[in-house]
Amino acid sequence: MSRVWLVTGANSGFGRAITEAAVAAGDVVVATARRVTALDDLVAAHQGQVEALPLDVTDTAAIEAAVLEVVNRHGRIDVLVNNAGRSHVGAAEETTDAELRSLFDVHVFGPATLIRTVLPHMRARRSGAIVQLSSMGGQMSFAGFSAYSATKFALEGLSEALADEVRPLGIKVLVVEPGAFRTGLFASTSASAAIEDYAATVGPTRAMIESGDGTQPGDPAKAAAAILAALDADETPLRLPLGSDAVDAVLGHLDSVRAEVIAWEKVARDTAFSE
């Protein structure tokens, strides 16, 4: 039986690629975007398999209405893909509360609301999958990406606990950690006002964002194929880094963390009360 997908931010990048991959697999996709007209070509190209819904993931009432509409129309949601997002560049000191909160609304509170709204239906059927579009920046960070990575770290923490909670209920959780893929992410990156003292550290990150769009090595269609393969596997991984840059960065980061823990292991262990 074909699956029913609910994909946020389906108008471009990973959302569009995942939609097209799901359609190619014979599934039905309810594709969402803030500007629903951006989905017109997808709907026209895949009539009967792609349906469009307007959705701003920061609007709780709209999320509840959208999920109810999908369930009423199709009877279920088999796969939720929390993909909608954007990026932000700026040093931690440069980033305002408003900029930080806005990013958390899109990357954490929106997905959390969607999860809470979809899970009762998945629990009732004892099946389903939740795909969280994170980033290799969900496991590590560097100058200029403090706000972006903070949201992705939060999403990954939520997802790791969620996976433990829903696994016995027959529901999968897959956290996707892409590196640099040729999506519209760089083009939708906001930036904090710059402080000169951070030119040497954050400056290269700003330059990469400004000049790197369209040259990223990753192919979103291949990423989508990998995501579907992971969901269809008998043992779906919790985390799936995508791209050689992401795999190398994650493995290098894990090695670095392990080395640092071992270097300070004696001091760290010697912190219990003396009997």
C-alpha cells in the first residue's frame, strides 16, 4: 500500500527532492509551503500523487488544521518530514534575541508542534516515521553558526529522546545531517550586524555563504534516495549524515570529543564525595 507523506518546505531543496522521490516510489505526498503557489508545478507534474497545502510551521493553529485535513482526506499520515528551515550567520555576540528566537520557532518549536499533532494518529495505528532535517551542524559548530547550530542541536536532542519513546510503538525517527548540498539554504540565510573584532573568525563564514550558493557538491536527489533507503531498511539509523563532508566532519568531531574526554578522564572521574 502506498504511503502518505506530509512534507514541510516542499517547494525547494530537500523538501522538493524528497517529494519527488516519494512520488517515484508510488506514494502520495501532501506538500506544504508558506507560498502554496510555489508548489503549482509539482502538483501539475504529479497529478493525483502530490497535493499542496499552505503552511507556516510557526503557526500552531495552522499546523493543527493542516494535520486534521490530511488525516480526514487520507485517513493517516505515514511519514512526517520536518524540512522547512533557513540559515543564519553571525557571531554569538552579534546575534540578537529576536534573531535567535525566530530561528528556534522554525527549527524547533514548529517541528515539535507537528510531532505532537501527528503522533496521536501514528500511535493509534502503531506505525509511522518522522524525518527530522538537521545538519552536520547538529553535531558540531564553528564560528558564525552559533544560532543555526543551537537550533539543530536542540532538534537532535528532542529527536533522540523521541526515538526512545516511540520505538516500542512501531514508529521510526530518522535525523538527517546533510553537509553542503545544492539547495536554496544559502540564498535564504539571514545575517546579524557585524562586529569588526569577529572579522577574522566569522568573516570567512559570511564569505562562504555569500559566494557558495550553487557550487555545493551535494545532490539533493541523491540525498532523498538515501533517506528513502534508510526509512525502508529493517534497522533505520537514528542519524544519517549525508555527503562526504558531513561524514568526515562528524567522524572527526567524534574522535576529537573522545580524545578530549580521555585526556581529562582522571580529573572528571575524581569528583565523587570521599567516603
